Amino acid sequence: MTKELLYELLHDIWKISSHSNFTGIGLIICNDTKNLSITNLRDTNPIQNGSTIDLLSDISSKDNKYHDGFHILDESGNITHIAQYFSPQIIPSIWFDRSRFVGGRFVAALYGSFIEEIKFTGIVSEGGRLSIFENGKETHYEELQ
């Protein structure tokens, strides 16, 4: 998955989702999860009958039990994990603009993007702020309209 395809996926999830119920979303692009600090937040997984975009849009709703945490996709774009608590190590040398309105998902995605096995992380906040991270840096930021 390229950065451009991740952007399109995040943007389309936000666009398709019901904005009044949209909880935000966090994605991790990674083929190998064995060294990630993750744990499943649910005891089941959603049924994947449709496209990746449709599933991720559906579960990004306040009334969906899978909306919390991060979702992991491999580099081909296949969903491998849903609703994962993701707790990367804090990296004091990584800077971010604390004057911006950011939260835990933003910081986890930023720090997590520094992990060698992770190609990209990306988020869209509940308020429609889209960020993509790679190698411990925010490489794209946009306020969606």
C-alpha cells in the first residue's frame, strides 16, 4: 500500500461514514505484527462480507462495538486485525505540535510509525482531521471538508 492509497482509503472511509456518528479511525499498515504492542479489544471480529472501505466505514460508528482502537491492514490492503489497543513506546525525541488539538490516537499513530515493521499509520479524527505518519513524522495533514 502506498501513502496515496492510504490517503484515499482514509478519505473515503470518512466520506462514506455518517458524520454525526463518526468516531474517527486509526489504521496501521504492517505485514508483520509479532513485535507490535497490541491486544484485541473484542472477543469476536466483524463479518467481512463487503469491501474494506465499507467494513471500516461501518465500524467507525459510535454504535458499532468495533470502533475503538486501531485496525491493521497488510501492505496489500487486506484487513488482518480489527479493534486493537495499540501502545507503542514513547519516543521523547519525536516532536509534535502540542498547540494543535490532538489526542491519544494521534500520538499512538505518530510513535507507532517509528516501529520498523510498520510502513505507515494513518488516522482521521472524529472532527475530520486526517494525518498520515511514517518513520516518526507526520507526512500529511488535512482538515477534511
